[in-house]
Amino acid sequence: MKKLIVSVMLLSLLVLPLTAGAAELTADDLGLGLGGTTAGEGAGEIGLGDQDIMTSINSIIRVILSFLGILAVIIILWGGFIWMTAMGDETKVDKAKTLIIAGIVGIVIILSAYAIAEFVISSGLEATSSTI
């Protein structure tokens, strides 16, 4: 019974944001035809963005690295929780230290990856947007 209740609660947490932002769609809202004469107009009508591909890639990389950063912080917090509840048990303290060190190393790697990705993307944008 507990598993069912926990499953329903987790499912509701996943579905609730989707239902809160739901809106009634009409046939005009779907924008199935390109409609415009230029590619930019048609892309806007069917819901495609008109921003540069490098900007889109940069946004995707930022989202992924943000998720990984949150995961690393959770690992550090979990290690701190285990350490606080170890009650002097050396094996638990060692496990907690390992988790905390792994979380810190993860954050360093994530920040390094962010810096490298930001450099590469900005260099790519600068190289492609410069005029000859």
C-alpha cells in the first residue's frame, strides 16, 4: 500500500506542472502550414525558433550542466546526512567522506566543462558572425 501511495504522489508531482500549464488548442493555434513566403515567417508559425543554432546548443548545454550541478549538490548533501547520522561508525564516516569528495570533484568537473563549452560556443559565434 505504501508503494502505491508513494507512486501516486511521485506521478502527481511529475504530471502537475503539465496540467497547470495546459491550454485549450484550436485548429488555428496548431499552425500546420508554413503560411509565409520567407523561411523565418514559416518557422515562427509552426513553433520553430528563429535563433541561431549555436545559441540553441548553448542553452541545451547549460540545462544539462545545471542538472548535473544539482545532482552533485544532492550527493554532497547526502554525504553530509550520512556523516551526521553515523554516530561514530567509522565505515559510515568513510562512506560519507567519499560521497562528499566525489560531489566536490563532480562540481569541479562540471564547472570546467561549463567554462570549456562557453569558450567554444562564444568562439564559434564570434567566428561565424564576423564579416570578411
